Amino acid sequence: MEVYEEVVRSARQLLTHLPEPVYVEDLDGRMLWGNPAFEQIAEQWSRVPAAERRVPVMSGDGHPVAYTVYAAAAADERAAWYRVIAENTSDTIVLLDVQGVVRFVSPSFESMIGYRMDQYEGLDAFHVIHPEDREFVQLSFRSVIDTREATETSYRAVRADGHVIYLESRVKPVLGLDGQVLYVVAVVRDVSERKEAERLLDNILENVSAAVWSTDRDFTQYRFCSKSMEKIMGMSREVIMRHPIRLHDHIHPDDNLVLMGEVKKKLDDGQPVDIAVRLIHVEGETRWGRLLIQPFLNHCGETERLDGIALDITEQKRAELALEESRQRYKSLFENNLDGVFSMELDGYYVINANPAFEAIMGMEKARLANRCFLGMIFDEDHAEVYETLLSVKREGRPQHIECRLAQAKEGQKIVSITFVPIFLSNRLNGIHGIVKDITKRKTEERELIESEKRYKALQQSLNRFSNDLANVLKVSELEQRLIDEVSSVLQTTRVAIEEVPKGEEQERLSPGDTWIRIGEKRHPAYLRIGLDHGLLPIEREWLETAVRYVTILYDNLHLIEDLMKRMEDLVAANETPRWMLRLLFKLSEKERATLSSDLHDAVLQDLIIWYRKLESLRSLGSFDPAAHQELKRIEEGLLDAIHQIRITCNELRPPFLLKMGLIQSLKSLFEYTRMFANYEIEFVSETPAADLTEEQILGMYRIVQELLNNANKHSQADKVTITLANAVDGLAFTYADNGVGMEWAEHQDSFSHMGLAGIEKRVLSLDGRVAFRSAPGQGFGVDIRFPVTCPMT
């Protein structure tokens, strides 16, 4: 009985005002209740009217408990009513079977879609729907059949003329007596104009990052919500409209409590609200929205609905937060800056604020700095320059930099670097900031660097001179004496010697008070012994190591060469000098020259280049006064000169591309280089050799020409040198002649070895050639050389 009472109660609520005669009967056919329209008809009938349609009333567990019966009486009249409604309503009514085939469509369909009724009835209802929305509408249709529940849907349709329109449908199933769906009724409305208005509104709101909405006073159902709400709240418009409560999931819990509490109370009281809330719909990011809500009051003064605007103020909030963060960062930077930072006013340059670093630099506490004239803290002699700098800042409104000394420094003279920065408020100069750095240590180092410049330059010149001289040293004794002279001169000491120390006696013989550096080996290890009254500076130690490295490279080899030369001289004196020995000696000499050139290039030259680049970087990046800057620049130029001289020495020791270029091209290159420094003209006439020259012949002739040009520079005082290279019957003919002062050949023939002529004679001999010298006072100097060429050209 309780079930029937609930059924009757529901029927009274739903069916009382229905114009159709309807009654409710139980499962056994007993009438439980009838509406007023049914009672009016029942008075005219002697029995209960026949049922036109029965609709089961389902219990909570899905079983029928009663039937709602639509009486058959007045069916024709109702049909007439329905026909009038269907034919005259602006909405279109479509009746579909469960397969989606159109069984009936109201006349308004033709004006809405453009197809005639007879063209649409009997066809698939979905073929007029836009292809992109068709699947969605079909799924919605199947859902109505499966769930037996009505639904609403929006979609696009394509008119007969090809235009796209927007439609809204209310779709409802029609159930049979067995509870199965017989038909589906869709009430369709053209909402294109509304959709266009909504689109325009959404475009406007999208551009201003705003959304408009309207809801009941309790936020249980939205009457309107612009599509731009999706971007702001991170939810689809459909979800917002159907489930408004889910909006609160996207609002920060703390702000949600405020909305549900005091904000809700103000709205209930009819007061407008303007509040900013945090939005958390993006994971890991907090966004901000501003809600402006206006209550709409009815005639009784009660809140009936709420209209509002939601604004995305994330960027504004971020800017505000960034501004606050910047302010805090500036404060932290000011307080914790390692440089001294202070502010002063414009009239008397009184200090009005300072950070701890400034207090430490000035040696004063903040209380003593307050309202103290900044100029009073500057060394007297620097007052005028600092004052002029401050005036320049005030006059030009641009930062200015200066270096000066502080007055009354507790730890001796203190030098600081100060950058004065103008402070502008509303485009007017309001004060001056100062940024102070203690540069006392740097300036001291600069002075030390400047003071060592002369020393460094002298050491570089010494290395240049020493390396050039080593190229002409051929004896161990000469090498030792040259090293002793250079060390004595540079280190200003007379206690310099080369000593041999037998192996095993080092501990006894090497006195700890002197500096001992091993340079090579004779019968016993040879050491350079230096007695100094003071320690070596770092640059002096580097110079000494470099000079000794030069010597060490040559020492053992020169000792060996000297022994070989002695033996060769003995053989020459006995007319037993073999040519192979001469060739061997010259090959060894060239090898050592190549080794020395490589060592100079790969070690010394690279070190000098590195130091030059370091000095160049220091000068370009550091802040130096003009005098120091000029001195550093002169040091750079000295280093460049040293680098250039070493490169020249390397080229002379081992001419590059000699074998690749060939003898003639190499000689032309040598003459071109010599002309830049010589005071005489060089005329060179050559023929292409009839046969290929060997490596020994190319290198031997090149060295002979080098030596002849060297003699011309030192002795001949000539203004023209003529050199010819031609093919001869017996090989290759070379001729040298100059128009210099000449000499008495008979008087100087015994000492011509000092002019390098002996070396020329021996080189020619090593090439199986012949040489003849000719000279007389005032008639210049000449050389004729012939040597065979044994490798025919292919």
C-alpha cells in the first residue's frame, strides 16, 4: 500500500493539470486515481474508458508497480490539437523510429532546413547533420534508446542550400506497454542567431580575458555562461552548466572557504562583491581570477539571481608579485652586497643610507655615517676631482666613475673605486647612489707590475739576444762563455762558472748556498754554478730556466760535433778528409738546427704567445690608470717583438717549405726577405736545373747563399750583389759577385775561416764540387762553384 500511496502522490503532482484524461491503475487493473479531465469524461461513460496507451510506473529496483493509462476518449480531438500545435509551432518536431528513420516531421522543418517534408520522411534522420557532429548526435540518439531517458543536445546541420546552421534538440523516448522504446520524439530549434551572438560575445570576452555568467542565488544551476569561462576556469562550458559545484574544485581551498562564508553572506544580503581568488586547475601553477558579482533583487528585495564577470588577472598578479619580489631582492642586494653601497642627498652630499659593506670599507658604523658629508671621507688631495665628478653626475644625469683615496684609513692608505649613479623620481634628479669597491690590493699589484716592466723587458731582450747568438755558436767553450756572460750581466753577479762534478760526489761538491743547474755532460756532468746574495724573482727564475734550456739543447750535441770537427780537421791537415764525413757533419748540423728550431717554436715561442695573450686580456678587461695602461701596452709590444724575432730565428734555422718549393723558388724567397733589411741590391739570374737536385744539394746551396749574404751585410759594403745559377757541361754552375771593398786575398787567406768561407768550402767539398774565391782591394768579392748533378730528370 505504501508503494501505491507514493504512486498516487506523484500522479497528483504531475498529472492533475494535464488536459488529457489520465488515470492510474494497479497491476490487477483496479483504478487507483484519475485526474480531473478523466473524471469529467467518466461521468459521461457507464464504464471506464478504454485505454489508448499504458505506461508502466517503475519501482526503484526496475519492476513495474502500476500503470499510467491515457484514456481513448476524445482521441480524435486530441489528435486535432496535436496537429494544430505541430503545424503552427516555430520549433520542428521530428518522430524517429529506433533505427533513426524519419516517420514524421512538422512543416516548420522546410523553412529551417530547406528540404520538403516528403524529401525527409522515410530517410535517415542524420544525413542533414554536419559530418563533424554526426557521430556525436548518433551516439546521443543511441543513449536515449538505451537509457530510456530524455536528453538535450546541440549540433550543426547543413541546409539544402549548403549553409551551416546551429540547432538544439530535446530528444525524448516513447515507450510501449512492455517498456521498450517505440519511437523517439525530437523537438528541434534553430539557434543560429543566438550562437552567432554568443560567438561574438565570446570573441570579445576572449580578447579581454573575461567571462560573463548568471546563476541562481545558491550557485546550483547556471542560466548562462560564456565560452570564455573555459579558458579562465579550466573546465568545459558543458561541465560548468551541468555541474556548477565542480567549479569549486578549481579554486584554492582557502579562497573557497571565503567564498562559501563571508562572500556568500554578502550576496544573500544583496551586496555586490569584488574579490580575487587563486585558481589551481593547472598542475604546478597558480593562476588568479577576479570575480565581480552583482546580486539581482526581486520586488521583495531578496536576492533572486547572481550576475557576474570573471576576469583572468594572472599576469597582473604576477606583475604585482614580481614587483614585490624585486623590491625584496633589491633590499637583499643592498644589504648583502659585497661592494659598499650608499645614498646621499644633493645639497650637501650628506650620507642618508649605507649597507654593512660600506661601513666596513669606510671603517665607520652606520650611526657615525648618518648625515655625514661624503666629501669629508675623501683624502684631501682628491677632494677637487671627486667634487667635479659629483657635479658632472648632477649636470649630465649619467653615471660617472672615479678612483680616489680615503681619509683616515686605519690600515694605511686605502684606494677605492666609486661609481656614482643618479637617482631619478618622476623624471627629476632626487639623489645619488654610490657603489664603492676597495681596490687597494689591485692598485698595489698594478704598481708592482709597472715596476717590474723594465726588468721583464730586459729579460725578454736578453732571451732574444741570447737565442740569436746561439745560432752562431759552434764550440762548447764559446757556448759556456756566452752563458756565463749573459747570466752575469742579467743577474748582476760575478760568481758564475761552469764546473764538472763527478758522479757520486754531488752531495759533497754542490754547496747549498749557491744555485746549481745541470747543463750537460763532458767527462763528468757539467753544472752552471751561480752565487747570489738574494733570491730570484719568479720572472728571473723563468728567464734562467729558458736560457739554460737553450744551452742544454745545444750542449751535448756541440760537444760531439766539436770532437768530430777536431778529428775532421786532423784529417784535413793530413789531406785525408773523407767527403762522407763532411756530409755527415753537415747533416748532423742541419738536424740540430731543425731540433733547435722546433724546440724554440714549440716551447719558448708558445710560452711567449700565452703570456702575451694573458697580458692583452688583463689590459683589455682590467681598469688601469692611463700611465699603467700605457706601460702594459709597451710590454705587449716588447713581447710581440720577441715573438717576431724567435720566428725569424726558427725560419733561419730551418727554412720552411725549402724542399717542397725547390732551390730557385726558395732562393727568390730568401732574396725577397733579405732586401727588406739589406742596403744593397740583389740581382738573381737562374736557369732551371737540367736534372733534379738532391735534398743535400738544395740544402747545401741554400746555406752557402745564406753565408754569402751574411758576409755581404757584415764586410763587403757593397751596393749590388749578383748571383747566377746555370746549367754547365759538368753539372750546375753557381756564381756570386759583389762590388764591395774587396780584400787582399793573399793576406787574409789564412784567416778566411772567421768569415765563414771555410764552411762554404767544406760544404762544396761535401757535394763533390769545386769552389774558387776571388777578391782584390776595391774590386769586390766573388765565388765560383761547380758541382755535379747525377739524378736525371724524368
